[in-house]
Amino acid sequence: MINRNIPISNAHIHTFWNMPLGERETLLKELMEKLGYDTVTTLSIPYNTQRITRCRDFTENLIAFYLKAKMPGRVYAFAGLTPTYIKENNTAE
């Protein structure tokens, strides 16, 4: 996307959609086209205990890298670790 001749990349597209990889790729391409994005950065949060669903999708980082590999130069991956706001849960594992 271009705004005032400055390229902009949306840095807040999550990968946790509940659908097969091929459909995720198609949806991402459709979103990029519809919104006019040249590039996107996918945000991965594999162990998000703050969501209502208490999602623990261990494959989120892999999905982000898959999308990056399928659309080189257009998709960037921001891999996640284990975020938690409960100090006792921040462990080395």
C-alpha cells in the first residue's frame, strides 16, 4: 500500500485462522489484493493464553513461515514465543 508516496506494510495479520493451509494462502492473497497491500507481516502467537479460546496452536510459527515461503518478497513472518502476563508462568521451557 502507498500513502503519500511512502510504502506501508501492514504488520498485524494473524495466522491463527482455523482452515487448511491452501485456504489460508488464498485468503491472505485475497485480503492483500482487496486492501491494496504489496507486502504483509504475519504475526504468530502460538501459545496465547490470553485469548478467550486459550489457543495453543503449536504450528502457528510454521504456518507463518509456510506463507512466507509461498509468497517470497510479499510476506514476512514475525514468529512468536510464549507470552504470558503471569510472572510464575514465564519459565525457560
